[in-house]
Amino acid sequence: MTDCKGIKTFDELIEKEHGKIGTDSRNEYEEGAQMFIVSEMLKEARKTANLTQEQLAIKAGTKKSYISKIENAKGNIQLSTLIRIFEKGLNKKIGLTFL
């Protein structure tokens, strides 16, 4: 367990655990965190639309296994496929922000 003495913010904790921004460990952590967020957003949007993974896959022109993989934050996601899933499958628009 990490010694949290002197740590006052979440950012300080992440830096202590995973290193400074740009390090391999931090990049891996950030990628996993982003994948988790995307997976939860997709899962919530699908459930709100009252669709099964199979139904969403059919609407979006992909496979149920791909929807499952995204919802479980596993594997790589192609941006074009993710956009298609949200736009064709769920009637939602995706906005990207680059920092």
C-alpha cells in the first residue's frame, strides 16, 4: 500500500503511484482509465436505449463480441467503429477534445 503521507490531491496520488505525465507507467494508467470511461459510457447508453449487446451490434454493423469487449474495457478500439456504434447504434454524437 502506498504511503499517502503529505499527499493532498488525487493528481499527487496518481503521480506517486504511476509517475509523472509522459512516463510509460503513467501513459499505461491513463490509457486504462480512458478505456474504462468509454466502456462505462457505452454500457450506460446501451442500457438507457434498452438494447442488448446483440441488438446494438446489429444496428451498428459490428459483432456482439466487439460490443462486449468494449464494455469490458478489453482490447483495442478503432475510433471509426466506436463512432459508428454511438452514432448508428445509439443515435448519439461523439465529440472529441484534445488537450
